[in-house]
Amino acid sequence: MPQPNRRVLVRSIDDISIEEVPAPLPGDNELLVRSTVIGICGSDTHAALGHHPFIDLPYRPGHEVVGVVTATGEGAEHFAPGTRVIVEPNLYCGTCPQCLSGRYNICRQLQVFGCQTPGGMADLFTIPADRVHRVPEAMSDLQAALVEPLATPVHAVAKAGDLTGRTVAVLGAGPIGLLVLAAARHAGAARIVVTDLLDAKRERAVRLGADGALQADAAGLAAEAHAVLDGPADVVFDCVAREQSMAQAIDLVAKGGRIIVVGVGAPGPTPIRLDLVQDREIRIEGTLMYTADDYRAALGLIASGAVDTDAIITATYPLEDADQAFAASLAPEHVKVLITVAAA
């Protein structure tokens, strides 16, 4: 009899279920992977709430996934069964100008495993062998589950250029904002201020190394941030990506500074002060996902202990309680919620 395969199906935030589907078989150059740990991303909860501009409901999540290779297709035998892997979920064409220049994270035909295709929030899944990275022997599965979410901040920080001795503002102290904090500090930022609406998140940001953490809707936010940084921020990372946060970013950033948009914006237009962007020579740049170089850098950061993984991972749930895990991910006391899959 075929091996049963449980897989999470999200129809809405209030309708998350487990479907049973046939166990997949690896095709040429593919791996069959048994999931061990899967992270719930902000993109997952946005999609479940119907707010993500690029993920349609229903969908089958799981792009932050760690697992163990159980079988290989022809051409993928260099991954022995038992090898622990993490998925790099960007599925790209390899032939468009962006791919050919090495920027496959913005492939013209980009799809994301677990967003536009069924993902790894399941017992078993298949994935092209070139879309995984080996997990170092000394790294736990829980630590490895943070590589994918850390790779996005690593990529964003690289976009900002050399941060050595520079000042930084991070808007939003959710998982991505806190990991931007860690990546920016590791990259040499001299002073970092973080903003958030919630006391608990601001307190956590300070514990994780922020020089100051400010109320995001404070009337005098820009002046308070400038006081912490001894002037305007050289770089602002907007991990919220809403009209209010973009307005704040323009107020916070120095003349000639950079604003890096890390958060996923809401569908539709977002007004900004173009007069100030022009007059102050402010550079606004988007950042999407990562490449293999960012994954390798994220692996190194976690292996070095530069990221306090215990402070980031705040809850784990078994696969059968995926609905509870999604609900927990929306609770303000949590940063990163993980789903674990017991060995068959």
C-alpha cells in the first residue's frame, strides 16, 4: 500500500486542515524529503488572512522547511538518503535576463515553493536537488529552520552596502525585523534603533541588541530616533511596508540615505513624499528573498552564534495542530512559530 502523506491545506485563517494525499515519488534530479521542522512565515499568515498580493487561496504552505532525504531520482544520487537539508524555495526559470545575471530571486517567471506550488508542510514532499542546502552536522533542525527567514534580512542588509560604523533604523520588530537587527549588527552597524507598536516586541529588540526601541506610532518618533542615533539614520529597513511606515522612513533617513523595503506591501498604490525623495536624494530600493550566497551567509551567521535562536523561536506545534500554530503566529507574544513532524 502507498505510504500515507499528510499535507496542510489553507483555505483561510479559520479553515486550516490536514489533507491526505498519495506519497510523491522523486522525478529526475529530484529528492524525496521527509519534513522535520517547518516555519510559519509572515507571508503564510498574510496569505491565510487573504492579504498577500501574490499568494492565492487555497494554498498548501511550507517554504521554510528542514527535512531528511529519503529517496533520490535519477541524477540526484549525490544526496544520500539520511542527508539533512533545508529548502531554498525560489523556483526560477534559469533563462531570463535576471537569472542569467545571477539575480534569480527576481526571475521573470518566479514561483515560490509553498506559495505558488504545494510546499513542505507535509510528511513528505519532492524538490529539485538544486533547491536544497545541506545542514551542518553541528546545527540542530530548529536552528536550521531559521536559515530561510534569516536569508531575507541578509540579502536586504547586503543591498544597503557597507554598514560599518553607520546608523540604522528598523521599522517593525517581528521575526524579519529582529533578524534584520541581527544581520545589520553583524555587518558592522554602529547604532540601531527599532520601532514597533507592541511593548513586548520592543523589549525583545533591546534584549537582542538594539540601542533603542521606540513606539511606532509616537508623535515625535523621528526626533526620538534621531536622538538615539545621534542624527538621521544612514539606512532605514522598512519591515512593515505600509503607507505610515514609508512616511516614517522618509522622515527618519538622512539626506543621501537609503530606504530598503523588506516587508511585503499591501496590494495597490502607496503614497510617498516624492518631493522629499527628490530633494534629499533618498534612494528607495525593494528587496526580494535571497540567493544561494545569502543562504550560505545565513548558515554561517547561525553557526557562529550571532543569532539568538532561542529568543526567536517562541513556540512549536505538531503537524496535526497546524491550525493552532497559525493562530499562535498571529499572537503578539510570539516571534517564530515552528511546526514539527514526528518520524514515521
